[in-house]
Amino acid sequence: MSDPQPLVGIVMGSDSDWPVMEQAALALDELGVPYEADVVSAHRMPQEMLAYGQQAAERGLRVIVAGAGGAAHLPGMLAAVTPLPVIGVPVPLRYLDGMDSLLSIVQMPAGVPVATVSVGGARNAGLLAARILGAGEGEDARRLREAMVAFQADLRDRAHAKGAALRERRTGAGGPARS
């Protein structure tokens, strides 16, 4: 049996970005969204990076999640050469805690949009990619919307449980926490 056609491309400037970018992959796995992951450096392999962006749509991808640190040109360069939505993930590095990456990705010129998540926010990038796919038509989009509704209900339930646990610790009776 062959793997399903990837709908999301997860790319990064270096394999050292994978510990951050893996969170996008895990989010997509949870929702059953097929993806591919690769290193496509804007600075070390510019021709391959351009080809990746130019060929992504014809290869069947629908969204690109691009993570980069430092100068972080990868998301913007991909957005410049593809008609697909690009979600940029600023990857934190040793210096500046990813603020340089964030500013590089978020400050795009008019006409070259990149949706940008928080520094290290690859999980939200994966969830956003799933929402973009779920905004479409057809059975797969409907299934994704249902999965996102269930995901949001689980988030709400976990938040309620955390509140109940805090109230229990503070009061011993489960009432409102008071100081």
C-alpha cells in the first residue's frame, strides 16, 4: 500500500530545526493529515528551494509550513514563488531568542503574504494548516472540520479540569480559588 498524497509540506532551513518543526508534524498526525518533511535551505540550496516552491502545487501540496531561524528567508522566498498559503515558523536560536526570525518572517512586502505563528510555534502552524485544508469542500474537509471541533472541545475540557484542580488545591472543596 502506498502512502497517501502529502497535502502539507513541512520544510526547514536545517535539520537542527526539526525539534521545533516536528511539532507541526505531530499536530498533522493527530488530525490524519498527510505531509512531507524536508530540509530546503534558502541560503545553502537556493535553486532547490525555488524549485520546491514552484512545483509544490503541481505535486499536490495545498499548504507549506516553513520554519527558519536567524535571517529566516525561507518562508518569504517560498511565498514569492508559490500560489499556496505559506505559514512561517520563527525558529529560536541561541542569540536573540528567535526575535530576529520572527521579525524577518512577519515583515513581508505587500503582495507576498506569509501567515506567521509565534516563535517556536510549529504546533500552531500544523493546526493552522489543517484549518486551511478544512475550509475547503468535500469529505476530507468536512472530516477535518469535525476533527478540529473535537480538538477544541478537548482543549476546553482540559482547561476546565485544570481550573477544578487549582480550586481543589486552593480551597480543598472545589469552590472558587481565593487568596
